Amino acid sequence: MNMIVKGYKQTEIGVIPHDWEVMSVNEAFDICNQNRFPINDSLRKEIQGDYPYYGPTKIQDYINHFRYEGEHALIGEDGDHFLKWQEFSMTQLATGKFNVNNHAHAVKGKAELTLTSWFYYFFRNRDITNYLTRQGAGRYKLGKKTLMILPCLVPPTIQEQTAIALSDVDTLITNIEKLLAKKRNIKQGAMQQLLQPKEGWEVKKLGEITEIYTGKKNNQDKVENGQYPFFVRSQFIETINSYSFDGEAILIPGEGNIGKIFHYINGKFDYHQRVYKISDFKEGYYGKYIYRYISEYFGKHALQNSVKATVDSLRLPTFQVFEIPFPPTYIEQTQIATILSDMDEEINALETKLAKYQQLKQGMMQNLLTGKIRLV
């Protein structure tokens, strides 16, 4: 039997601080569904205005009438989306003047007992699938009766609820996601501008300016913690204790996720018998520029020219005939490749930061929302 630490108690939700309570949503909050405003699509289009009209997952429109004012937490009752409860939050905070249709519930905190934001943060970090009503194959619904009896942890003071809510990292995560989207759009625009052929450019087939071969190794040749990279039919790079090539190369699998996996390396490595090595770039052709162009444009060419068998695969001629436009000078090739590489590094750094914050949030919020870590 697990010992309960002094100052904590066992409840139906788990071990919580002794001064926290398990309450039903109906006891801890006000459910304000009486002002919901169900209107059909055609009517909604006739009354366009300034006030948000919320559905179960998002703002569906803006209309010229409002029934809600002030901060409310919204939680959808559209069953399809609850299958994704842990991946996509179905709760959101709405403020100001707005409307809610009859597929979402509107909830407010009770004076001197709970914050509206406490409902928002607690339930967007909690899986309630087991409480939902089944509505057929793969469909679940959160009705008002179920919402009323959902158990919720309630810290004893508004001050502690506020401290936990303010520690939430969702805003930080959202800001990084927005920045990532912006950087990706900027890169997409830069690629279209930088890689599109211009006057004075020449077009070469890949087979004219490189050597292209497949490897001689199989998956069973990989070695855990081996000395050299081993490129297989995967985004993940294995390791091995031998190498068959030493130099600059582009590696592309000929099977599995064709046209989606591209590796660049300059050094010693080995590679699978169904992985194509593009190397020995002729003088005047910059390897990283070729890699950049292939990474962006080879995928479509690969899908159009794959061999349809048990598994889609690529053959040598598909690589050899792929055409690449080149700026007239080697310096221009290096400049373009460097710009795109810098953009990728920036995007990769943001992706790494986002993943870290998401991991931090997962652990931090679970500890805060169950009282394992106290902020007051």
C-alpha cells in the first residue's frame, strides 16, 4: 500500500492536498447555458456584425447581437472532437460581448469560490473521455447532465487558483507556434523567389552533374552506438562500425515515404541497399544548393515517377532525369543555399524550443493542477 504524504489525502481523482476539495462542476461553477443562441447558417449570414459567435471548437462567425458579456469558459459538446481531447483543447476563454451556439457549454466561476479560468485550465489539461456519453461508433457527447457531475479539484483560495492559472505556459507555446508559422511562410516565399529559374540560369539533369548509386548494406548491419552514420529507409539515422564512402553526399531512400526524406552529409558513412547516394558533384555545382533544391522539389517528381509495386519505390532513372536550374555562378549557388540553411536552423531551433515547452507544460501543469506543487 502506498503511503500518503503528510498534508495530503486520497480522493476519487487521486492524492491531493488536505485543504483542496473534490467538487462537481455544478457545485463549483455556474453553468450559463440559458443564454445560448442557436441559429442556422443562412440566418447567421444575414446578421453579420462585430460579436463573436462560438461553436464547439472555434468562432464560427461574427453577428450583430450578443447574449453573453464578461469572462466565460467554453467547453464543446460536439462528440467527434472529444476523441482528440488530449491533443486539442476543447475549452477556451471568451471575454467581452459574444454568443454561443447550442453545441458548447458556457461556464463561470462562483463568487469567492472559483475562478472562471480555473475551470479552463483544469479541464483543458484533463482527459474526461470516460465520462462522456457514447453516441454511436466513434462518437461521444458531453451533455449538460454529465457536465454538472464532472469531478473537479478546487484549491481553497482564489489566490492559489490565480497563481496556478498565471503559471500556465499555453501563451508561451501559442506565441512560439505563431512565430514558427510565420518563419515557415517566410521560408516558403524565399524559396519561391530564390530557386525559381531566371534569365541566364542553366538547367541540368541530376545524372549529368553527379554520380548516383545505392548501398550494399541491410538493416541487420546496423550497430547500436556505432562509429559511423548508417542511412536506412527512415528519417532516423542508424549507426554502424564500417563506412563505404567518405565525402559530400545527399542520401534519399528509394522505398518508404518516398520523396519526403533527404539527408546531407560530408564525412564517412554507410548506406542501405535501397538508399540512393548522390555524390561526386562536378566542378561548378554546389552540393548544398543541389540538396536544397532536391529537398523542396524532388518529392512531386518522385511520386509521379514511382514504381507501383507492393511498396512504392524509386528507380535510378527517376533520379538521373530530375532537372535542376542553376544560377550562372557558383557564388550565387552558395549564397542561396546559405540563406535557406540559416532559415532552416532558425525553424529547427524554434521546433526544439516548442517541444521542450510542451514537455514542460505536460509535467508542470499536472503537478500544479493536482497540488503536488504548491505556489502559495
